[in-house]
Amino acid sequence: MIDRLRELGYEVVGPRVADGAITLGEITSIAELPLNVRDEQEPGKYRLTISDGGYFDHVVGPHSLKPFVFPPRTTVLQVLKVRDSWEARTPEPPRPKRAVLGVRSCDLHALAIQDRVFLGGPHRDPEYAARREGLFLVAVNCGRSVPTCFCVSMNTGPAVTGGADLVLTELADGFVVQVGTERGSLVLAALNCRECSSTEIADSNEVPRRAAAQQTRRISLPTVHDTLMNNLNHPRWDDVAKRCLSCANCTMVCPTCFCSTVNEVTDLAGEHTTRERTWESCFNEEHSWTGSGAVHPDTKSRYRQWLTHKLATWVDQFGTSGCVGCGRCITWCPVGIDLTAEVAAMEGGAP
Amino acid sequence: MTPLPVNPWHVHMTTVQAVLPETPGVTTYDLTFDDPNAGYAFRPGQFNMLYLPGIGEAAISVSSDPGEAAKLRHTVRALGNVTRAMTRLHPGDKLGVRGPFGTVWPVDDCRGRDVVIAAGGLGLAPLRPVLYHLSRHRADYGRVTLLYGTRSPVDLLYTNEYEAWRAAGIDVQPTVDSAGGDWHGSIGFVTALLARLPLEPTRTVVFTCGPEVMMRFVASEAVARGVPASQVFVSLERNMNCAVGLCGHCQFGPEFVCKDGPVFPFDRVRRLLLVENF
């Protein structure tokens, strides 16, 4: 499949072991996939161990689809000094053809949320639109969950229910492939596959059920909006602010966080300026800066902004939660803050 | 309204026609579009992103007459790196403009009503287009009152226009926090002027712009006087970066202030305005 996608002109991106984690990067053969590698994840903890579970025995690492459609750094405007004036032009966005292998259900839901953010309003983001169009998605059904996973309660997994061109399920002796799109079926047709047996289909349906049964964390999706918005002065915000380092890790690993800032980058002569958009975080003071100071001047107000946006006001803005239950923000928080525990502490109102 | 450019980052170049010092630290810049076909039009309450290449953008409300969109005016306080750099502009210099963005003071929806405009400090700048509009269409409205407060008499903006507004039938009431013996006007907050203003609350709309705490007091006073909260409008200030709801900086609960605001009916934002640092 990797060869076929490369023949079709796609850069193939998939999970690899790098820097002690499963990260996404270009792969050219199946040998680069993390065979029999498993990730152990807990609040503030991530370790790789050896397993016997095949190619996709890991779940989500620090990378998501986000950087492929919303790059961490990009140019939105180029300005040239011409005599006494300036000539500004918006660059043509790159249109890479990229296939991502091993995408999980939570990340497909995150992409659908990003689609609403960047493409659903009156102002479409041109670069996102161009990159999104060239994306070919090969999903994988999760066969295990880690303790930080809570996609079941967010209705976002672990079984892939849509949004992918092809869906793989790994069994002990091979893969079951489901077709998601016409594009996907064209890729599959070129491969040497046979029809699945009914046993194989039944076994493949068991795979995500096994992962779902392992989940212990949860958020009450129907009530979390009001739980947070009715407790904006709950003492728990002060409590979490004492633990939170305001480091922005959670927003960087989050597959849906979309804040950005445009900065000026100028040559020494001042004749050529590019406006570069980089990822920004609501945990930075500059994020809310106005002429009369920061609207969110302390960690308490910034954590509250992040959590209420992610789980409550996102619904008001985009008709969907901003959280897909991937658990990255829990794993990659250096002090192990667990948003499901913060929400739970506010359920039932102030103490 | 102007059709929006396909690419939200597209910048129009303008030429600075005049630089008018207003009050200490505050300057008005008159701009014209270099492209005669720019087709720019705005409505009262909207803002532009003003751009100096190599320095950056600042969100500034339009303070000119919407009936003369080709003559764009912005009144700016030198506060951040962009607005400070703007003080070095001279006539003939170039300034980039993206816009217009945001919601409007609903002047069309309040025809036939009494209009109270309550401004504080630089908050008069985004309301000046309303004053021009009401002056031009004065017969369409009932009583029109401008309550305008600043710290001291030298901070009052646009003093040379008050006579024209009065002549158009607008009751202009300036007030200052403190003044010397040569000030013969009112002393005290805008809220105090509002408290003693005769009102027919149900036929009154209130537009207020100024420091957030002042708008809260004005809006609460208006509501206490019986004006429905849905007929009181505030203009919020938040950090603006993209101005089109994509960058996340300006969020205020469910609102993106750049596209859902800056002008909001008070009943829509009242609850969250009372939450500290939200």
C-alpha cells in the first residue's frame, strides 16, 4: 500500500519511533513502522516498551494531523518595498499530496472539528483548504486504550466510523481493510487483497470493542458545558492554577487547538517583509494582550479560558465539542493535570 | 457591504493625507486608498486592521463619516508598537488597511427611537460615525443625546465638531473627572449624566463605548432606568490578530469579538462581563 500511494504521488507519513516516542514522519516502507512497540501513558508520563502486538499496538503520540493542515509556521503575506510604497501579495498556498497511515478515530474527529473551524465560517483559511484537499487518510482501529484515553465518552472512538479513505484493522495474521471513499477503493484495487472471511470480519469488529472496554476516564458530554459555565468562580480554578505551569504543552499537542499569531519577519534592509503565522497558546500572556493589559493576566484565568473553550464555548461556536478524548493534554502535561478530574471536581457545583 | 476578499490576509495600500494631533497621545490619520477601485465601504462601529510593514497590525475602529467612505479616518492612541510607530507617519506615507471587520451600531434598526450615546475617552472614536449618520438622517430619529466623559478638558476629542452636532439637533453633554476654573461644563462620570437624563426607557436605545468598567456601569444604569438590555449596545475590546475569527485571540466566552462583535447587545454579554478576567 505504501508503494502504491507513493506511485500515485503521495508523500506517505506514518508512525515511527523517534526521540523515545511514536511520532509522525515520512516513511518509505513497512519496515519503518514501529513493529511490536507499545506506549505506556499516564498523566505526565509516556514510555515505549516492547510488545508482541504488531504494527499498531501503540495509540496516539504527541503528533496529530494538525501540523499537516495547519502548519506550526507559515507565510500569509509577502511585502516588498517598491519606491515609496509597498507591494503586498498573498502567497499561493502549497498543495502537497500527503497520505497519512495509521490515523486513529479521535484524530479523524479532530480533523472534522478543524474543518469546521478553518472552512466552516465566512472566512475560509486558504492554506488549510489547500492542504486538506491533498490529504489521503488510512485509518487504523485501535486495539487497545491507554489510561489517558477517553474517546468513548466523547463519542469519537475507538472504532473508526467515517472520515477516512481506507480503514485498517490489525489481526494476528494480517489486516482487514475497509473502504471509506471512492479514492480509497481505487488504491485498494491495485493491491493484492482477498475477500475477508466472516470470522475475520467478526474478529476485526472485536478489536475496537476490546480497546473501548479498557477505558476508565470519562467526561459527561451532555452536562460538561453547563458544569463549567455555571462554575466560572469555582475554587477548583484556583486549585488547578497552583499546579499548572502555564507552559502551553496541552495546547501544542491538542489536535484541535487552533490559536495563532502573525509576526513580522523583515530583512535587515527593511525592504522585504514576510508575515508569518505561528501557533499560539491561550496560556501565553500575549494571547490576550490589549492596550489596557492582558485580559487573562494569571494562570487561573488562562486555564479557565482553555478548559471552558475546549469543552463548553466551542460547542456554542462550532456546534461540536473541541475535545476528542485523545488524552494527549493529560499525558504531555509536565505536572499531569487531568482535565477529566478537573471537570469532575466541578460537577455538583461549588463545595 | 463590501464583498470580502477571498484571502483574509489581503492588504489594501493607502496614502496618509493628513495627520491631526487631537489630544495628548491621540492622533487622527486621514487615509485614501491607492487603488481607486478598492470599493471600500464601512458601517458605523466597524474596525480596520492598520498595517505598517515590518512592524505589524493594530485593530482600530473607523471614526469617519460612513457617507464618505473614500475619506477614511482613524483616531489612534499611541500605546503599542504599531500605534507608536504610526506617530512617525507624515502626509504621503503609506499605511496598509485590511477591513472593514465586525458588527455595527444598529442605526438602521433604531429609526424612530431616542438614541443615547455614552462615550468615555477614546471611546468616542468608534461612535463618531454614528453621530455623522444621525446628523445626516436626523429626522429619522427621536431625541439624540451624546454623553461624553474624559479625565480632563484637554482629553475631550473632536471639540470643534460639537457645535455642528448641536446644530443638527443633538444634545451634546461633555463631562470631565476634574478641571480647572476655566471649565464651565459638567464634572463627574458619564453615569451621573445618564442618571439624571430624562428618558422614555422603552423607546430608547443606548450605544456605549469606553473602558469596560465604564460601559458596565452605563449599561447597568440604563437597565436600572428601564431600558431593555437588548436595546443597550456595548463595544468590546480584545486582542485582535486575524480579525476574521481564525486566530482565537479575541475570544470572549462563545463570542469571537472580531466577527461576532465588537458591538454586542448588552443582554448577550452581561453575565460574562461580570466574571473577573474572563
